[in-house]
Amino acid sequence: MNPVIHFELPYLDRARAARFYAEAFGWQTQMLGEEMGHYLLLTTATSDAQPGAPAGSINGGMFPQAKEGPPQAPSIVIGVEALEAARSRVIQAGGELLGEAMDIPGVGRYANFKDSEGNRVGLLQPLPGSSC
């Protein structure tokens, strides 16, 4: 098995993107220099996974490609303890909520947002004891 170990999102304004993820989710950011292509490092966790979560891996899934409508793009899902609080932080940090939150039976409560750079990102508040 080959687990996902990194994710990448494009940005339009590096400082704005760094500020957004720091404010909305408490992530650590590091702006690298020209020699590293002005890359923005995002540290989402500084220790191993929480109890019940798979250590050292990121789970994912696939959805059917729509035959009509706007192009679809890769996305990530961020695990949060309290979905509504996270949605409020997204707005305060300059993001935009996309639709309503919904329950995923046996998994948790899920919602989408657009970050400060226009990327679609998911939020998931897992059910207590779930392995998400």
C-alpha cells in the first residue's frame, strides 16, 4: 500500500494563504525562499495521529466525475473537533462556505469551503470512536 504523505494546493497570494490556514486551523507555516520556488510549507500536526486515527497516513476516497458542470479538482479533507466552530473560523479568516453541512451516516458531519486562494476544501467532524 502506498499512503498519501503530502498534499499541495496552489496559491495566488502566499502571505494571504499562510494567514488563512494559520487563523482558521492553527497550522504552522514557513515561507521558503526563491531557491525553493517560494514554496509555502504547511505543518498540520506536530505529533502522531490521535487515538483511533491511522498513524502516519492520510485516508482518502474518490467521487464520480460529473459529466456536466464546472471542472472538478482534487481536494483535501481537514478533520476538526467542532464543525460549526471551524466553519466560523473559515469565514473569519477570509474563506467562503460552500453549501450546507451534512451528516454522513457512520462517519460524521461534513462541509465544504473555499479557502483564500479559491481552493475547495472539506471539513469533517468525525463521529466519536470512528476511525476517520
